[in-house]
Amino acid sequence: MNLLLRIQKLPELFQKNMVISIPVAMFLGFLLGLFFEVSWLQVLIVPFTFLMVYPPLVGINLKQVLSGGDTRLQIATQAINFIVIPFIAWILGFIFFHDFPMLRLGLFLTALLPTSGMTLNWTNFTKGNLPSAVKMTVVGLVAGSLLTPFYIKAVFGQTIPIPLTKMLAQITVVVFIPLLLGQVTQSILVKKFGKQRFAEKIKPAIAPWGIIGVLGVQFAAMAIKAKTLLVDPFLLVRLGLPIFIFFIVNFVLSTLLARLFKNRADGIAFIYGTALRNLSIALAIAMTVFGKKGGDIALLVSFGFIFQAQMAAWHARTINKLLP
């Protein structure tokens, strides 16, 4: 029984220590890829993808999206998410990856998919407007999933063959099916255990399991690219620096704009609803839609997990100074 409880606590431990767990998973994948044939890992990408997306969606309350009272906040958030931040990624892509269109696409893809479960976690932790953050997350998830294929086709269609139909199909698999199943699961659990127990006990226990999928995909991505990295070890620096700068710009810009809101709780929700990206879905699209060509994109996004988690933690600890 004690062993079972410890196993149940592992995802939460991995999630709380993403700055450690993600590099460890990547390093282990690198070692496996150096010494063994790992092409078979490609088969596990879709199951891992489903695992990283589905658990956090079980706790999303879609009914909150229909509530009003924060229209200005929601419009401002999505304007930043789908106009300003993609433009920043596009500029950084040209600066760092001018001769590498697939990497420019990867950075742009990261920018197009806003918010995640971390948005809710950090908003709640820093006493922000949680109901508004839920709306930001759902609207960002749906809008980002629908717009991403067309954004990418419009921006990169002339330089990269974009499988639009395949991308839409994969987004259905990794976003809309998990979202539907998450709501069905939530309904069943609420009926069986009640709203209070679901909210206080069950939802917090389910959501962290998504990190297992994240670690699995990153492990596979690093294993598949291991021999390439051995030949070109500076690839990690070239991929890590742009995504690091991307998140610095995101957090600085979001924090400055949050000061314009009279309500501090709204400002906090705005920060974590714009600065954070849904890296799980970006990683899933990179690995399932672009196959082997998506390997470098997957590594770039994997660095994003490390930087995003670390910056969000630092930001939350200094929120009282940054947003008085």
C-alpha cells in the first residue's frame, strides 16, 4: 500500500521539480539513443502525447467560459496571445534561425499555443483571478488549436510543405478528443464522488499525470536526435538561447502590460495567461505532424519547458514587487 501511494505521488514530484526531471529525462533519452536503435520510439509518441494532454483537461470547467464580467481582460489577453507574441517569435526566428525554416516554424508554433495548466496553478498560487484564468485557458486552447494550422500555412506555406489536413487531424487527436474525454471523465467522477471531493482530492491527483507524457515525449525526442547531437553538440546552445530570450520577453512584456489593469487579480491572470505557452501541444504537433523533421523542433520546445517553469517560479516569488 505504501508503495502504491509513493507511485501515485511520483507525477506530482516530477511536476514540482520540472527543472530537474526534464533534463534528466532528456539525458537518459540521449544515452539510449547513442547506444541503441531507437526508431521504434516514434510509435510511442501518440500515446505519450495523449497522456500529457488528457489529465489536465479532466479538471477544466467549461461552464466558466460562459460567465461574463471580464470582457476587456479576455480581449486584451487573446490580442496579446495571437498577435503580439507570435510576432515576437517570428522576429526571433529570423534573427536566430534565418537559414533554418523548420526551426523558425518551431518557435512560431510555440508562440501560437497559449496558456496551459500552469496558467491556473500560478494564477491560483499568486491570488490572481482564477475564474478569468480558466476562461483564458479554454479559449486559448480552442482558438490556438483552430488557428495554428492556418497561421503556419500562411506564414511558412511558401518555404515549407505544410500538411494542413494532417495537422488538423492530429490537433483533433491531441486536443479535441482529450478535451471531450476529459469532460466526460469529469462528469462521471463528479456524479460518483460529488463536486467537493472531486475538486479537493481527485482533480489535484489526476492533473500531475500529464507530466509523465511530457517526460516520455522528451525522452523519445532526445533519443531520436542523440546521434545528431553527438556530431553537433552546440546545437543545444543554438536551440536553447532563442527560446530562453522568447520567454524573457514574454514575462517582461506581460508584467508591464499587467500594470495597466486597476484590479491586481486581473493583472496576475493576464500575466500567466499570456507569458505561458501550451508547450505540451506544441511538442505533440512537432512529433506527430512533422515526424523526423520535427526532431529539432521537439528539442527546442523541450528547452521551453525548463525555462518556462523556472521563470514562472521566479516570477511568482517576486510578484509583490513586480505588481504592487
